[in-house]
Amino acid sequence: MFRDHGYARAVARVAHLPATWTGAACLAWVVMPDHWHGLVELHDGDLSKVVGRFKSLATKAMKKHRGRDYPVWQKTFHDAGLREDDDVKAAARYLVANPVRAGLAQNVGDYPYWNAVWL
């Protein structure tokens, strides 16, 4: 679905907005052709609510772009936590390199749909 550049841009805009992440901060994200990856730091939020809000806002943005009115996301999501001693920047680098590993780009800078707070 996100091979459609309009949909990918709509989701990227939502992921980029700080207002999307009430109770959390999105440290890094990438829109892949068939899914989205994000590195989210919880502050006082509940991860399910934070992800649910992102999915809802992204769906609304996609609908505005091209009238999409059928489900975009699975009801559940996969999460993995980082421990306090884990290297967050290394996790972000791994996440944003997904398009390179998937053969979508030669290097991260060639792929348009990602961001990280360290840039």
C-alpha cells in the first residue's frame, strides 16, 4: 500500500508531527512498502494508546489524500522493548536501514520515507 507515494507521504507527515506522540516521543521511523517501523520512547503514555492514535491519524491522512475507507492497519502490532543499557541510537540506525536491507535503496539517504531525531 505504501508503494503509493501519496500514502507514504501522508503517513510520513503524521509520523513526523510531535503532536501525534502525546505521552511519548517518536525517535526514529521508516515507512516501508507494506508496513511502518517506529522507535517510540514512552513518557507517561500507554504504548497501545500511542500506537492506536498514530494509526488513527495516519488512516485519516490517507483517507484525505485519496479517499481510502477500508482498513489500513492490523488490529495488533509487534513491539520489542529496549533495556536501559541498550544503545538507542544503534537501534534507530538499524530501524532506518530497513529499506537498504530490503533492497529498496543503496543507502539510507536514498530512501525518502524515514526520519530520526538525531538529524
